[in-house]
Amino acid sequence: MFSGEQDLKQHLISFQEEFLLKLGSKNKLMVKFFPRSLKGDASKWFYNLPGGSIDSFKSLVKLFMGQYKHNIKEQSLVTKLCTMRQGGNETL
């Protein structure tokens, strides 16, 4: 359950994976079931959205990410260093 304090991306990934395993990719159903993955302030935020503001799961994700973008965890410095690659025309 996402309350507004957890990692936003991890919540979206977990929700989509669980949903796809159980029901397959059904855009309208994903929108309908997404509120069940929310609690507290996040649930209040969802139910206070203006009517007609969500027409697809993609638009819901966009609104959700806009609201909770501060909950995206940064990659650690070690992860950044391990994934860094030298460009073809870059010298050491």
C-alpha cells in the first residue's frame, strides 16, 4: 500500500506486476483497481481528483508521478559509479 511516503516508482512497478500476473493488461481495470493500492493521504489525493481527469492508466500514472515525484529514490552513488560508461570519444 502506498501512503505517500514510499518509493513512487517501486510502488508503480509492484502494482503493475501484480495486476498483470492476476488479470493481464487491462487499461481500464488497472485504473479501477489502482486506488486499492493507496492509503492515507495518497488515497485522499486520488479521490479528490477532478472528475474526468483520468482517461487511461497512462494519464493516471502521469498525475500520480506529478503528485509524488519527491518520493522517487535516487540511485546510490555506488550504483551510479557502477553503471557509468566511457563514451566512444572520451579520454580517461
